[in-house]
Amino acid sequence: MLLGTKIALRAREDDDVAVLHAELYEDVSTRSRGSMRPWRPISAGSLDSPYRVTSPDDEYLPFSIVDLAGGELAGEASLWGLDAHNRSAHLGLGLRPSFRGRGLGSDVVAVLCEYGFIVRGLHRLQIDTLADNAAMIRAATRNGFVRDGTLRSAVWAGGEFVDEVLYGLLVDDWRDTD
């Protein structure tokens, strides 16, 4: 288990799947804004559920987020697109609605950075998010990420094309923030 100040990251468990699927996937608007794939009706028990329990592989490492204050499942996080040659990865997270607005996202990003840089030996981490996702941008910048660029009208979300922004953090810059 990876510990932050407000959260812990642990392996996904079978009991997490139905909760994550119901609160994060079945909210079509939120899911459509957080995924590059179109929403489609699938059940929590489907092999296609993005929250099903799988073994981590070389490119995708899923975690469940636990709120340390109450021990409850708060959401999901991942390192994805791991590139062993370039020693880079993307990170992402999704919080259950009742856990949003508590500063947990910043702590999740901090823990994923420590895991990526210290445990995995990565050189660069990247966050890709919608330009109007103030919570994720705040979590990124609080952890030292800098805006690398904008992909104009790159994401179809909510019936329109919206900008996607890219934030990056290099291990040397992360070390300087300690």
C-alpha cells in the first residue's frame, strides 16, 4: 500500500468494482469527460468494465484510492502508457462524487509521483486533462507539474470539441520541490 497524508493507494479489489462502476462509469457525463473512448452501456461484471480487477501489466497500473480519514473507497487512480524505454508514464484519477472538493486529488498525484519516480525509476510523468478541469489542473500544479501545451479541440465531450491540456513533471524538477 502506498500512503499519502490523506489517502492510500492499494490494489483494486473485487468489492471495489461495483462501487467504482456505479459512481464513476454510470455517470455518463463525467465518464465521457474523463475518457477518450465513448461511453457505452456495460455492466460492472463485464470483462469490458474499466474497473474490473486485473493484474497490472507493463503499461497500465490501476489503484484504488482509500480515504484515510474514514477508510472508505474514495476512487481510482492509475499510471498508464508506461514507456520503459523513455522512462515515462501518464497519470490519472477519478474520485467518487462524495469525495470531491477535499484536496484528495493533490495527495493522489503526490503519491503517484513518488511511486513513479522512486519505485519505478521514471524520468517524466504527464497529466492529460480537459482545459476546464480546474480540480485536476490544481492538483497537477500543486505538485510541480508545468503546462507543456494545449491540443486545441482535441476531445469530443458533452456534444462538443474541447481543448485538452498537457502537464509534465520531470524527476529532477520533482526532487527540487521536496
